Amino acid sequence: MDQLNSSGPLAEDAFSWLEVDRRRCNRCGICVDMCPMDVLHFGAQGHPYMRYRDDCWYCDVCVFVCPRQAITMKELPYLIR
């Protein structure tokens, strides 16, 4: 599936609103479990990534529940700032 098609899942390296520090992430999965829109999924190496970017509510739940502060929200859409 094409990475630019917003209706389908994105590749792990496609543009995301989230930045995951892979050195800090212990792959516990709390962020994936707590995402209210089921946007986060585990990648091939077990780190979370935004699979369905356009479904994100920008609620920051993933940022707040991460016990290792490995997730930061970046480059929010202009209308959300």
C-alpha cells in the first residue's frame, strides 16, 4: 500500500506526529494499549509507531503514560497548535 494513502496503514518510517526515542523505549506496550484511537502499533523491531496517523486525536495519552519518557509529540498540524 502506498505510504501517502491516508486511508491505510503507514510504513514505520513514514511521517509521524510522534518521535520515539528508541534508546529509552523498553517496548513495554503501555502506549499502544492506552491509545484511545488505536493509532499506535508495534513495528518490526518492537517499538511503537503511528500506523494510522490521520486518526490521531493529539490527546498526548501516549506521551503521558510512557514510564521512560521515550515519546514526544512533534510537528503538530497547523490547526492543532
